[in-house]
Amino acid sequence: MYGLVHVIYSDMHKKADIDVLVCRLDKLLLERNTRVAFPMLDRELSDGVRCDSSHPSYIALVLCAAEWNDLGYRSLDWFVALKERLPAKSSTMPWINYLRLQLIDAYHCLATERPADAIEILAKVIASAEDALPLPHLFLTRFWKGRAHRQKGEYADAAVDLRAAQEYAERAQAPRLVAVTRIHESWLAFQSSDLKRALELLDEAEAVLKPIGHALSLGNIESARGRFVRRTGDYTAALQHFDRAIALYSREFPHHPNLARVLVNAAYVKRLQALDLKPFLARKTGKRVSNEEYLKLTRDALASLKRAAVLYEKTGHLSGLGTALVNAGHLHLESGDIEQAAADAEQAFALAQRTQDHILRARTRSLQSAIERERSDEQMSAPPDAGRHAELAVSYAEDAIEYAQHTQNKRLLAEAYIARGLAAMDDAVLDVETAREYAARAGSLLDPFNRDHLVKELAGLKALILKTADVEEPLRRWSNGQLGNKTFLQVQEEFAELVIPKVWMNLGRNVAEVARQLSMSPKKVRRILRNSGHKE
């Protein structure tokens, strides 16, 4: 008799323990308190198979586990081990448990780079039960859906969901959840060209999250700052932010994919620094740099990409691995190793196809267009195939445009337009008007505060067009009303880029004198000179 009572009491105690654990973990989630939660998870859930999967609260416990896994606790394998023991969805189970199972599935899709599947599941949850879900679940549904849209480059939809998530966090009186949404909101402000607001949002989020010391969130903030500052062309400051992010991630989350991502971003900046050094390598006077400086930046960038690739492979993040390969491909191409660049690009595109990632597809095709342009320049094929590389450069660039148009990423589309314009300037397919058209399209997408490599690539394309084109030809077309699908502002800008550099050279390259004579601001004169590929 005593034995039976003991078993019954012990079973009731275990059930009570799981209910208490879920309650405590849910509370800590609202607070984003990893310092307390992670040791608790180590004690209670380090070996997930010991949990009683028949317990009524097991589904709630696994949803908790998904959220903590999202915050950096353990690997995805730990979460999957818990998920595999869940009961199947059933019409007889409590309604709230059915919805929790849906949210668990959505998180698994998000964590395994299937954002479209996550969006589909979460949209059904919203349509069927948004009016009745508890606030934490409402926040989670919208927060994960907004992030999934961001992954796909669907920024308008992401903004709607993240705004809703923020409202639910405010209603739940959870300031730290509000702060987390601000990090993602900052990216949307950045995509909308509001750099000042984007940086303000990061500052607001950091002020709330810094006291809890969650390295993952703080690393995300520093990483975002690095990306935002990089766009202004301040590569040294960007690297400082990335280095701080790397230190934060490495301290507590050395195997997290976010560490791999910031390593890729840092490598990208070092590649841009190396590109900026290239014009000075062969100089005999003025600013000069040694070949060793250039090679060191390239080696450091490739080493960071190699480290990132290892992390991405271990965590199964194929899109991240593809991004690392694209960056490595550019570095190899710019160092003269065309065949290795082509191999990198081929692997990256295969990964993009597996993940159905339009952003990675577009970036890879832009790289492949650059590779084919280089092959064409070096005449790596004998006639009659000599023009084949130029044709492939055009084809890859057009693919890049098509893939980029499936997203709302303006810079991705601008990069593809520039690739198409450069492909049009190959001697084998020379089409100046097409190059001019795509240069204008790219220019309309780039923001005024941009000072990074895309602006420089566009300026290089425009300079190439100016060298090749007859200035009288566009003037003749315009006088006949042939604008080529351009707006008046685009025609005005193109006219300025044709005329002002010549006035500037006639006036002894004196910006102040050009501004005085043409009644323009010196700032505008400098912008036009920069956009047309001229340096003071």
C-alpha cells in the first residue's frame, strides 16, 4: 500500500514540477533573462529524453524550448530531440496545444532556413486564432513571421508583422520584448534609407537589453551597427563594430550561426578595403601601398570566411554557407584566380537552389556575370567561342535581375543592374544605350548616404560609358524626344553627368568655380563628379 501511494505521489510531484518549470521559463522569456534561465535549463532539460512526453504540459514545454533555443540555448539538435517526442496533431487535443504544435513547427522551419513554410504556418495561426491567443503567443507568432519575411527580403510584410509584435509586447508590459523588436525594426528603417532612425532604434534597444547582459542580443546590435556604418563607406568604424560583435558572440555563443554571419560581414569589409587599395599598388608617386598590405587584407578575409563556413556547415545553415562562398568567389576573382572563383560560385548557386533563396541566387548570378566578363576580357576562349563569355555575362546578369525582383531588396537589384550594364559594355556585345539605361536604373535605387562599393562600381560603369559614347548622340536623341523610358529627373541627372565633368576640367578642376558659374552648390557638383567616375 505504501509503495502505491509513493508512486502516485511521486507522479503527481513530477507533473507539478513540469507545470512549475513551464511557468518559470515563460516568465523568464518575457524578461529575456538568460543568466537565470540557461542554468535552469541545464538542470532540468539538459537531457531532454528524461522528460515525460505524455505530460499534458509537454507541448508547452517544447514551445518554451523552441524560444530558448532561438535565444541561443544549445544547438538545434537539442530542440529537435524534444520535438520528435511530441504527440501528433489531433482534433481531440486541447485547442491551445494544437496551436502550440503549429508554432513549434514554424520555429523549426525558421531555424532550418525554410522561411516560406514558416510564413504559411504562422499565417494560418493568425487567421484562425489571433483574437483568442494569449499575448506571449501573439507576440511570438508575429515576431517569427516578421523575421521570416525579412529572410526572404519581403520588407513591407516584415514591417507589418514586427509592428504587430511590438504592440503585443507593449500590451504584455514586456519592455525587453519591445527592445528586441526594435533591433529588427532598425533593419527595416535602414532598408528605407533612414540611417539616423535605424541607429537610434539600436541605441534604444541596447539601453534596455544591456543590463541583462544577453550576449546574443548585444552582439546582434553591434553587428547591425557595423552593417549600417559600412554603407557610409567608413570601413574602419564598421570593422570595429564587427570585432565587438565577434567578441560578444565568441564569449557565450561560439558555435552560433550569428557568429558566422558577422565573420562574413567582417570579411566583406576587408575585401572592400583591399579593393580601395588596388589603384595605389602600381603608383610610383603620391599615395602608395605595398602589395603585402593588399595581400594581408585578402588573406585575413579568406581566413574569416573559412571559419564562418565551418560554423555554417556544423549548424546546417546552407544559405549562410552560400553567402560565405560568394564572398570568397569575389576575393578569388579580384586576386586573379578565376577558376577558383567559378568553383565557389557554382557551389553557392547549388546551395541557393536547395534553399530556394532568391537573395543568394541573385548575388551568385551577379558574381558569375563578373567572372564571365573577366574571362571575356582575357579572351580565354579561341574563336568562334570568344563571344560566348560575353553572352554568358549578359545571361547571368539578367538572371540576377529576375531573382532580385522577387525581393524588396533595392541594393540587391541595383547590384544586378550594374552587372547588366557592365556586361553590355563588353567589346563583343557593345551596347552603350543598354548600359546607360541600367546605370540609370541602378542610380535610382541607391541612397544619397551610400558611399560604399556599389556607388563606386556604378561610377566605374558611368565612366566607361562616357569614354565609349559620343556626347552628341544622347543630346540628339533627347532633342528628338527619345528618352528611352527614362523620367525627366533621370534625363536631367544624365545630362549633368555628361556636361559638368567637362566644365570642371575646362575650369582647371576647380569645384568652387564650377559651382559659382553654374549656380550650384559645391556639394552637388562633387556628387555628380563622384557619380560619373571622376575624382577631385
